[in-house]
Amino acid sequence: MAASGVRQAHEIPLPQSPAQPKAHKSASSRKAKGKAKEQSAAAPKRRVPPPAAQPSSSPSWDWASLTDSLVSSVPPIFTKDGSHFFSLVGSSVRIYAATTGKVVSTLSIPRPAGYDDASDTVTCAVLNPHNAFQLITGSSAGSLAVWDFLEATLLQIIDISQPIHHICAHENFKDSVFVSVSRPGKKGGGEHGIVLQVSLKPAEVASQSTAQKSSQITPVGKMRQPVGLTFSPNGAWLVGISGHKAYVASSAALSSGFTKYVSPERLTCLAFHPTEEYFATGDEKGCIRLWYCLNDEQVHKPVGVEKKSQTAIMHWHAHAVSSVAFTPNGAYLLSGGEESVLVIWQLHTGKREFVPRVGSPIKTISVCTMTGGEEEYLLGLADATYTFIGAASLKISRSYSRLKLDPTAIHNAPSTSRNSQTPLSVHTLTSTLILPSSHPSSLQIYSPISSTLISELEVSPSNRVSRRDEKPLEPCRVEQAILSPSGDWLATIDAREGDEDLHGESYLKIWWWDRKAGFWILNTRVDRPHGLQKVTDVAFSPGSEGHPLFLATAGGDGNAKTWRLHVAKDAEDFWVARSSFNFQNEIPSHVSWSPDGSLLAVTLPHRTVLFDPSTNLVRHTLASPECGDFKASHFIGKAGRYLAVAGPVDLVLWDLVDQRVRWHHKSPGPIRALVSHPREDTFAVVSSVGERVKSRIALFSVNSVKAIKALTVPLNFRNVAWYPLVPSTFSLVAITHDWRLVVLGDNVSVAKDDGAVSRAMMTDSAPQRRTLFQDIFGKSAFGEQPSGSRSDLPASTARPWTGHDASQVFDKAAYQMPPLEDLFDSLMAGFLKPREIEVLPESLETEDVEMADDSEPALLASAGGSRQVDEAEMGAMVDLFKSHTLKAKATQPVPSRKNGVTNGAANGKTPHSHSTPVRQNQIAVKKDVLVPAVADTPSIPMVNGKKRKKSMG
Amino acid sequence: MDFQPTLVKTHPRPASTKHSPESRYWRQFKHPVFVKEYAPVTSVHFSPCKPHRFAVTAATRVQIYAPRTQKVTKTISRFKDVARSGNIRADGKLVVAGDDSGLVQVFDINSRAILRTLDSHKLPVHVAKFSALTPTHVLSCSDDTTAKIWDVPSQTAISTFTSHTDYVRSGQVSTTNPNLVLTGSYDSTVRLFDARSGNCEMVMGGASGGGDAPVEQVLMFPSGTVAIASTGPILRVWDIVAGGRCTRALSNHQKTVTALAFDGTASRLLTGGLDQMVKVYDVSTYKVVHTMRYPAPILCLAISPDETHIAAGMSDGTLSVRRRQPKPSETAGDPAFSAAALRSGAYESFLGAAFPTIGQGSVRQQTKSKPTGEVNEFRVESRRAKRLRDYDRLLKGFKYSAALDAVLRKQVPPTTAFSLIQELIHRDGLRIALTGRDDVLLEPVLRVLVKYVTDPRFGELACDVARLVIDMYTPVLGQSPLIDSLFLRLRKKVIAEIRFQRELQKTKGALDMILATAASLAG
């Protein structure tokens, strides 16, 4: 949430959205209420348009966000058939395929130009109970959107101008949904929530605009800071929870408002039993409570009185329960929380089973029933991973992870006071980035080209147990990850801070890149490379010929050390300490190697000392008293003639040949980083400007004190590295303070995530499910779809005659020739190319046609093929089955397929090419609203419609 | 994400010989038996045939010891002067020895009767040995600078080698060619004589390269191609095939090397010296793989052919016999009782059921026949769940206190214990594991702390834990004498360590000054 807060502080020259301050306020107050799990989702970090039009002196420089990594705290919603699920991330809805874990589509609300979407987050979603192919979402900006997710089209937006938190809908309430919204309280800090019944029918006056107003909004009752809102499965009760109270309203008598029930602890999550009249809540202290308060005599008491109710308590969790869910049969309750343990309660007996160590704290739980009948539990974890757990085996069946940078999602008490370093480096061998991961003790390897997460490297393996008390566990943090120039070695520093009782730990680990396996393998571990003090910097030497590969480290104990590779004859190579040296016991803050590896620059507070790395002799001492404490020094240029030394705000460029200062520059703000071009005489200086969230990146050349280019970006950087993966003269990759991965530099272009655009789902959702006929007769009976066969035909007819050798037979006398029956096949083989059998399903009818004609070559080969089933035959079979088995239900065979949009005709914006079939029992209901454009889509084959109906219905 | 067992940290060790398999083997020679003789033991020699009795020569006597009882079985005291070099023949029936008067006598080992007297040397005879290949020949080397080969039946010298110019104190007949004799002399040369020509065929060392120290001992490999000679503290390896080239010189002893011996397979060389050490070399690398310390300067050394006994004679007249219990598999190596012979079934029919060792079970064929399948058959590997150690199991169940107890037992190595403590710290569970202990449960914690608080491997961690324990249990001090004494011991040890560190600092300072002075002088 801090992220969105700081984002608003900077000045993007865009008009402020009217909903923005409201949203900000609501979010921050929610944080103040301590609902930590909402934070990550509520903090929107996506930035759609890179501000190319920044008012800066260098228009050619740009920045773009490589990826955004967000965790949703809203449970994913499954489609009816369980093949896809919706995950609400930031301002968009991602549709995942449940089997592959790929994002097949992304629904994002198209923004009008100049609309800052930073505060607009999709907070809730529900499937339309009357149309399984429609999704209704609510956003924190106060708009309800109705989507046809199959075609990825936005059908309708209804603006209710109040931040929506939860949404629920039920069949009994046609064309309306119930939302919980918040409005700012009168007395500043307080905030009032209210539950509204919102009709999805647009008001007449606004029906033509994009954002419509609802025709009818009915308030149901007040509720402070709602954290859950749901209907009972039979639609008789509407239940919401907030704070310490559960709010119950009978849907038959909504006007009488909510009845409140008090819980001793703050409630965090809510789930309704699928068949019986009770619901379960989880609370902050880890108790799960079953509420048996849903009977009429209880509810029909005077409104507004807080009551106690009969409850049952189940307690296992040590920390807050973050999600509860019932299985569809109602026999089990699933719960999860920070312990990373999925608890399965057998409700009848109270016994529990556990799925421990799912990898990360559980944020959401949802239950999915695939059409195959197998039940699976989908856990949304705090590290942006979705994990499926088979209900039968209670084992993790598969898990899909995405890039995840922000460690605060898991360790919700981030150590901000400690200025911890963030590892970032670019592995050029594989064109991957090495980034911090959601757990501070591991790194993740991300390929920006394919925008996929390659793997996760656990630098300091640990059992990720949850904290015992309120105090968070102090993990080992990876502070640095430095790659050797060849890309074969990776040096990491991981450290664990000690406390007053216990000393800390720090490790230098050196990893070897296994080119065959494509993974890093731990080669050497050095415990406490600089004693009890922390390691301030690590650098690999360039490792040119004549200068073997060294590793230099600088530590808080005042020493700089070099390490070398020990080549053992019959054992593995490993790294050993080579030398240790210090200079007047000053604490070095930075080490860097000259490009040829012949000099080692050690930056001390008041000077930079150049050492000869082979002898450890001091070659030069560079001091600049007016500069303040030195922080870093970098060699500039291919030959390393220049040394740029960065102080707090000053930048001094030394010429090492002349041994004098070439120029001296005072930066407008504190210098954060300095990155030199690996080949040319230029370098970039990153400094923060003015307020907190603004950085200036200036590109300098050795020749002049004036910056060549400068760019001011509304970001603050944790770490910056040279980015060699794009063809550009100067580009950098950086991790920002709000944990975004951005690329800066000339002509940066960013490959979007696969599936980040909205597209129709069914066209590319690969696994076509087996049809009923295939189940009965087996798949092979139907062969391949005949779609590709047409293109084959011209190719085979155009084939040149190759029967020259066979024609020699005819040179002989006729009586010497073999009989024609023997001759025919071999002769014709020269003329005709045999075809693959399955490409010709229509050959069924023409099977016994006379085969003499050469111009019909395709008919020949299919003689031996297996029996094919074509569409006509299929149609006959469909009819047969309909007439015999489905007689009871059979209405008319669907002659007109209309999309299930109730106001589709009225909405001029809605595309009309939907082929969405609707369940047949719904047709009768909506027959009166026929869409005139149906005639456009007669080409959809009957079979597909059948299939889909089965799968989705 | 499975449970990750506690990662037991390994600590780098200086390459000590303590724990290599080699030194483990040599450490098996335990329980030294010291036998006091009247005078320095000048020679020890094991009989080449079973039961490997050994002849010990001290003062005027040659004594035959039985290896099993390590008691004297025979004493031959037929010399007037100090006897030297009692040597048993390959069949174990005859003993030859020389004495300081120049007399060489051959005895029957059982009756101790003098069979032959070879008397032509006029000065002390330090070497009298049977030839390995021709049992009727005896080599004798004398201080009169000559070496002779005697024919025992006729009591006559067949050959006399006179090339040496000083005492000949060591010698050996080649084990591959009965005509070759290797001798070492105080004229600092090692010579190879050929009895067929009667001449010195090869001179090694001397002014040409071996220095001018006297040669104390020579030893020839059983292959007869390489000889080892000790001159003073230096051991030289001479390649005979290459014409007497010195291929290696080793100086691992501080003082003169007086004894050389091979183990049963001549893969290890044992050297004993006046510096009271016996060193074991690997002959493939000539690196010292093990060192044994003795209470007095060693004069002679022998290892039994079956490598069960090491006998060393020392200058103070002590004979030390170290003994190793051979493994059952080694004793089964006797060809007569080999498994194959037993398996044939003939053995049992000859011996009847009376043979006691037949029921050992070694008869059964060890290799089970494996079912052979299709070559291309894909075998599904059976995955066995890895069993967790008991402390890991307890840790998995969050039973921190019990997990800590499990690693504080005596047989658990300290690396494991401290790795688990580290893991407990990571889980914020150390306090939980340490709280609520009574004196019985606290004792192992304190014992481990007392033992390792000064160990550099665990120092920091042990100090941290000790501080925690002291914080937690100070209020209950004085209630249990056991705990109090352990706390006192801990304190005493820490104080001693601090004193030691202070000494080290002083030494370091002194060294720094010396080095600085040296550097400034050099500069």
C-alpha cells in the first residue's frame, strides 16, 4: 500500500481520477485495520502506458516495466467445468488454464486516455448465476463490469462511484448483484461500509454511454470494513463479515437489514456450507468458527442489536486463518494460513488431515471439480504460486509459479530500517536475469525474452517454518549475487542478522553453472568470509589471460580479500582464500577490477586505493577531500584508463595515466548507483532527486562534465545493473523500491507476458475435450478433423509423372508382358503418389466408384484406409441419440444461437458475433430477446456446439 | 517443498593423518607388549613360514618368541660375545647368527644345537642371513670390510666380496637372483655384488652422490629392481635396473634411520630411527602415511609376513611387540581353508565332521545369482523414502527440546549437534529447546558446552548458547551440585582459553616485531 501512496505523490502530468483519493483512503484505512493480506493486491503496480512523454531533456531515453508481480488475495474463481480459473490481479483478471497453468487470456478494462489506473483494482468477481459464461467484476474505482470471458469482450460497465470490496450474486436475484462498498466516514478516520443491491439493468438515461448507471440501487444494510460477503447456496441468506461481527440478512426480507453476531476475535474469511444452513469463519487468532444462527426466529429480532450465536470452534492454526472453503459435498472444510499448511477438517468427526509445507503462506483456497470428476484444491500462495492438491491423494499434483519479487508479501513485517541490498545480475550465457525471490533466502532466474520464470535457486536452504510468536523469523537474506564475466561462476552473499543473544551468520557461496544441466551447482561455501562483520561488496576479476580469475570481497572487518580457484587434480575445483589485505584499517565499501584485471580498486571512506592484485602492493591512492566519503569507484572504458569515484553527491573522474582529476561533478541529489558501459567511455549515474520517489539517470562521457543525456523517472531504485540483452547503446535493468523490474535506456521494448492480452478463450485453449461419441466409440473412429485436407489436394495433383522406368515394360512385345492385373498397381504407383489415409473422410461414399480416371488421384489411396466418420454421419447419430435418449428434455434443436447478453441489442458497443451457446433451459426464458445478428454466424458446426454445451454446462 | 533435513556442516581440517583409512589400519596395531632385555636389541627377524616365530638378538643371546603368546620359547646362548642378526631360514627350522668376535653359527631352532660354525671373519659380523632362494647359503657381512657367501653343508665360503673400504653393516641376498648380494657399508656406498663373477657390479652413493655419511641399512624390493638405503636420517631409493640411479631421497626422520622393513606385500615401507619414530611410507608415492612413536631409539624393526605383529628393538634393551587382531576375512585367506576348497566338498570327506571351522558360514556363496532379463528392459527404480535421522524427525514434529536432547548424546558428533543448534536458531526455537530443563536434562547441554566452548569450529555458537544457558539458569544455581560443578568447569575452561589467547597475542606481537626487524634489515 505504501507503493500506491508514494506513486500518488509524484507528479505525473495526468488528471487525477475523481475516484482516486477515495480509493487511497479506503485502502490505507484498511491497512490501518491490520488486514495485511489485502495489501499486496490492493497495491497496484501495473503501469500500462510508459510515460514516453516525460518532460525531460532526452526524449530518446525511456523506461518500461518488464514485469509486474502481484499476488492476489481474492480466491480464484473456476469456470463451471473447472477447466479455467480467474485470478484477479491488479486492474485485470487473468484467465488461467487449470491443466497447464498458462495464462490464456487477460481481461482488463479499457481505460480512457489519461486515466490513471493506479488506484483501480479489481477487487472481486463472481460468475453470473444465470449465464455461466459471464463474469461480473467489481473494482476499487467503483465500477461493475460484465464480461463475456469466452470472447474476452466487455459487455457492460456500471459505475456506482464507490469502492467495491465484495460482490455476490444468486440465481434468485436475477439481474442484480449484491456488493459491499465503502464510503468515507464523516469523521475523517472512520469509514462506513454498506451493502447494496445493484441492478444490472442500466438506467435509461445512461444506456448509451460506456459507463452506465444502474437503474436501481437498493441499500441492504451497513457494515464496517467488510471482509467477506456471500449468499447461502439456496439463496435464503446473505451473510457478510467485518471486524468482530458477522452480519446476517434473510434474503426474503432484505429490507429488514442485517442481524449482527459478535465474535471474540477479528474475522478474516468466510465460507458457506454447500448444503446446510451454516457458515464458517476464520479469525485472526487462528480459530475457525461454525455459525449456526440461520433460523428465522433468531433473525427476526429487532435489527441493530448485537447478539451471540451458537457456534462451534475448531482450532489448529497458530496465526490468522487466511482462507476457508468447504468441499462441494459438504463433508470437509479446508483452511489455510501463514503456517503454509492446508488443514482438512472432517466436519462430522472433527478430525483433521494436513498437507504441510506447501511452500509459502496460503492466501486463498478454492475447490475445483474437473469434469473428469476428480476434485482438486487450488491454493493461492503468497509467493504468487498456484498449487493444485489432489483431493484423493492429498499430494501436490502441480504448481504454477510466476515471477515474484516482493518479499514483504510473505514477511509482512519488512525490515525497512535495515538498508539491505538487493541482488540483481544478468547472466549473459543464458540471457536470464538473476533476481531476488519472494523468500529472501532464494533467487529466481527469469528470462526476459520469453518472459518466463526459469527456475528458483535456493541459496540458503531452510525449512520455511512460520513464526512462533508475533516476532517474525529472521531468515537468511541473499544480499548479493555477482556473476563472473564468463558466466560460469556466481558468487552470492547470504547473511542472517544476529540479535542481542546470538551472533549473525554470513556465507559466501560460489556456484558453478552446469551447462549440461542448465543450473547452478554449489561449489564452495565460505562461512563468515569477513568474520562477524558483513560483506560489503563482491566482484569477480575479468579473468583475461595472464590474470587468472579472482574474486575480491570487501568486508566490514576492514579487510579486502581475494579468492582464487583451486584446481585439484583428481577432485573438483574449489575456491580458496588467496590473500587478505587492508589499508589503515579503514572499512572498504566497494571493490572493482580494471577491465584487464591488472588493478583492483578498493574504495575506502576517504580514498580509493589501487592494488596490484597479484602482489597486493599499493599502486596508487586517490583522495579527494572535498568529495566526502567515497562510496564506489568504477573503471570506465574498455582500457580502464579512467576511474569514476562516487561520493554522496559528488562524482570525480580520475585519469589514471595522468594521475589527476579530469573533472568533478556535483549531482543534484544523492548518488544511488553508478553503472559503466562495458565497452565505451560512458557511464550512467543514478541519483535521487527532490522528493522520495524520483530518480535522475544521467549519462556521462569521460570527455565532459556535462551529461550527454538525462532522464528523470518517477521511481526509486534498489539495484541497477547493466542490461546487455537488448540491442541498444546504453540500457540498464533495475529493481525499484516498489519491487518492479524495469528496463531503462535507448529503445527499450518489452515483450509482454504471454496471455497478457485479452483474447477469445476457446480458440486457443488447446485441449479439446472428448465428445460423448468419442467416449462411446473411441477416438479413432472419428479420425482427424477434415479441415486440412483441402490444401493437400492441389499439391498432389501437380506432381510430375514419375513412371518413366515403369514405362519400359511397354517396349516389349505384348505377349511378353505380365498380366494386366499384376501390372496395374505397380504402374499406377508411378503415376500417383499415395496419400495419407486420414485426410479424406468424405471418401466413404465414393468408395466403390470406378477408379480408372487419372484425374481423381485422391480416390485411390483411401481404399485401404480405416472407416471414417464424416459430419453427415455424425449428424445422423446426433439425431438418433436425441430422438431416443433425450426425448424428455428435447426442446427444439437450437436453430438460433444468441449470446446471453440481456441488453446486448441495446448496447451499441457490444460485438454481436458471439457464438456462445446457452443452455437450453435458459433459451425458453429469454426467447423474446433475439439478437438480429445471429444470422452472421451460421458456420459454427453443430458438433462444436454440442461439445461446448456439455463441457460448460 | 519437502522437509529439509538439518544440513550438517563440515569443517575443513588440516590434512591430518589421524583419520585416513591408512592410519586407521596402522592404528589397529595396538597393545604394545614391552619385553625388557639385558642389552640393546640388535636384531628382530620373523620366520617367513607359519607360525611366524621371531628371533630377537640381544646381548649374547638369540631368543625365539612365539607370536601368539609373545613369550620366549627358545633361548640360544652359545655366543661368547654380543650376538648380531639372528635370522630364521625360510622353512623355519634353522637359525643363523653372528657375533662380535666374527663367529657365525647355524643352529637348529628346536634343539638349539650348533649345526655349523662359520669362522673366518676376524672382526664383528653384523649381518648373517640365509639366502632366500638357495636355503643352503648364508650371507655374512663383517666389520673387516668383507662380505661372504657361505655354503652351509660344507662350512666354506663360496665367494668373498672385498670391494668395501669400511665396515659392512648391512646386506641382503636378492630375492630374485641368488647370486646377487646388496651390501651397505660405512664407506657410504651401497654395492651390488654378483657371486658368479665375484666382483662388485654396481656402486651406489659414495662420493658420486650419496654423500659421505655411513650407510646404516639397505633393503631390496622383492622384485629385486629397486633398493632402499638409509644414510644418516636420509633415505635413498636406488633404481638398480637403471644402473644404480638415485630416484628419490627422503628425509622424514630427525635422526639416523636404523631399521627398514617391508610389510607383507611390499606396498608399505616401515622405517625406524634413533628419533624414536617409526614411519610408514606408501611406496607408490613415498609419502609418509602414518607415524608411530616409541619410547626409545629404535635399532631394529620387523613386521610379520601376515601383518599381524610389529616388533621393534630399542637401544634401552626393550623389545616392543604391537599386535593387530586380523579380520576373519584375512585369516580365511589361508589357501588350505579357502572357500573354493571347502565348496568342493572334498575337505569335509577327508576331515569328517571334526573340522571345527567348517560351520563358519563362509562356505556359502556370497554372490546371489541375479535374474537376468531383457537387455533393453526398462527397470523401474524403486524409490525408497529417505529415512530421517531421529533429531530430524523430532524437528519435523517441532519437538525442539527432544531434538536437542537427541544430538547431545555421546555418540553424536559435535558438528551434528551444533548444526542442529543453528537450525534451532533459524527456527527461533533455541530458547524453547533450552527452557524447562532439570539438572538431569541440563547436564548434557553443559557437558557439550564445556567440551566445545573453546573449539574454534563452534566457538561463537557455543559461546552464544552458553550465554543463553547462563542467562536462563543463573537463578537456580546452587540447587544441584552436579550443575554447579559443570558451570565451574565451564568458567575455568573459558578463563584458561582467555589466558591462552593472551599468550598467543603476545607471541604474535613478538613475531611481528621480529618479522618487521627482519624486513627492515633486508630492505
